[in-house]
Amino acid sequence: MYATTGQLSEHQQGILSTIERACSCLSVVASMIVIATFLSSRQFRKPINRLIFWATWGNLMSNVATLIAESSVRTGSAALCQFQAFVIQWFLPADSLWALAMAFNVYLVTFKKYDTRRLRQLEWKYGLFCYGLPFIPAFILLFIKSKKRGKVYGESVIWCWIASPWDFLQVATFYGPVWFVILSIFAIYIGVGLSMYQHQRAVQKIITPPLDHESHTQLSGDMELGDIAHTSPLPGGSSHPIEQPMLLLPSPPHASPEAGMAPIRPSPMQRSSGLNQTSTLQPRDGGSYNTSISGAYMRYALLFAFALFVTWVPPSANRVYALTRHNEYLFGLTCASSFSLPLQGFWNAMIYITVSWQAVRALLRDFGRGLRSAFKLNTSRLRDG
């Protein structure tokens, strides 16, 4: 691996291998927590968590490769080297595609008014896309070789991957597509953010005058505003669909995590405003535009994108530096790459825990009660004995 570049000492190689394996172990533990809690409790099966759950399987597979570290080169096993390179090429970029799927969900919720049922129907398509697309180049590269450069998969910098003589393929089939995906993700978030900002301003213009009138309407509790299309009479007797605010209350405690927000009808006092409303507010098919749902998707999906950004900046910077210095590598940047890439599963687990914090607290409380009950039972048995 390092004979190709001649830039790293044996001591540095050992440090890199230790970093890779330590971070990989942390990621594996975090991924197992995600899988165990998701399968054991419905409280963790929120729409956002479902994509993290499916992405976690790819994180585990990539950690299988990163746990091998430089052993594939040190042992001289060609089969192990090819396996490690193939798995890295397949599953490491798949994580960025799952982040793109999350961003696309934000787009669908915001602009296409998708509800959780319709989003769940897309999951198998996301799976084919996120794992099927990177599989194609990873599989093809297994069979490419030349007399001058040898096989594509071989000794690289921190493990077996695309060999240095084929380094242009690292950009063409790995870093380039990943950064295209990352930029696409941020483009979606910028578009959604602008749309939500414009929507909030429009809603404020509609609801501010009624609140200033003599109705003295008082709204208690934490309410969210969404808009809904309905027909109101206009001067001249014609009717046209216009956007009017609809009050939404948080779901009752018995509602499922996917239930979203519960619509309520405005009271007579709330309806007595400067807006001449004669129609009943009814949600559109598939659910109304809900800024709270869109905001939740936006918030957690941005965490997903941030983790992706943190993961890919160090190895990308290391690759750019090597290209400008004829395959010379900085040990600090190489350490950062060894640290960031194996931690994909860990970052996804942190987002999963953040999204499911209430469920995590409930699980910890139940676990604590179980420990206390077991302790009291054992104590009473010892006293009786």
C-alpha cells in the first residue's frame, strides 16, 4: 500500500490502521444500536429514521472493509485486497445517496404534499437507487486491468482501493459523483428554505389583520400554521381557490409518530375576521401543506447533510493535495481521512438518536426501572435467605 507512494513510515502506517479500526468499531456499535432499537420498538420507526435504518446496513458493510485496514496489503492476499476495494467502492458512496434520498423527501413533503404513507412506498426504490447505482462501477472495476497499470483494485494510500496508477478513476468514479450528490443536496435545501420563507411571509400577511381586529381571538398552546386551498366567494359572485391559513394542533399523545399534526376547525370567534370566509376548511387529499412537518424534515435532513459534509471534506482535500503534488500525501490529512470515512455509521446513529430523543428517554427510563426492580428483588432474596 505505502510502497506505491513512499510517503509514510511504518510507524505512521500503524497509527493509521489503529485509527481506522477504532473508528470502525465505534461505528459498528452505533449501527447495531440503530438496528436493535428500530426492530424492537415502534417508537423509533419515524419516517426520517426509516431512511437512516436502511442506510445503516451499508454503513455496516463499509465498516467490514475499514476494519480490515491495511491487513489486506500486509498479508499479501490478493482476494482480500480485491474484496476490500470492491466493498469500499460500493458502500462508502452509497451513504451520500441516502442523504440525497432524504433531501428528496424534503422536496416531496414541501412541494408535492407527500404524506408518510406515500413516502414509505418510495423506500424500495430508494434502496435500489442507493445500493444499485454504486454497485455498477464497483463491479465493473473488478475486471479492468492493463499491462502497464495492472488491476484497478490494488494498493492505495490507507487501504486497498483504486490503485495509484489508476488514480484518475478515484475522481471519476468516487469523489466526483459524491460531490455532485452533495451539491445537489444543498441545492434542494436552498430551494426548500426559500420556499418555506416565502410561505411564512405570505401566511403572516394573511393572519396578522384578523388578530388585530376587535375579535380579541386568543390562541392557547403551541400551534403550527399550514395553508390549504379552498373556495371563497369574491366580489361579483365568482369563486376562485385562494390560500387561507389553517390552524393545526400537535397530535394527541395516542397518535402514532407518523400521524403528523391534527387539524381543528376555527371557532366562531376565530372566523370573525376581516376575511369573508363562507367555506369550510378541509384538507386537500394527501394532507395539507404543513410547515411543521416540512420544518422537521428540513432540520434533520440538514443534520444528515452536515454529517456527510464532515465525512467527505478530509479525504477530498487529501485527494486534491495528492493530485497537485504528484501523489505526495500529508500525514495529517491522511489521518483525518482515516478518522472520518469509517465514522459514517456513527454520525447516522447520532442523527437517529436526535430524531428519536423522546423514545430514547422512554427506553432509558424503562431500562432504569428494570434495573431497580431486579436490584430490589435480589436484595429481598438475600435478606430472606
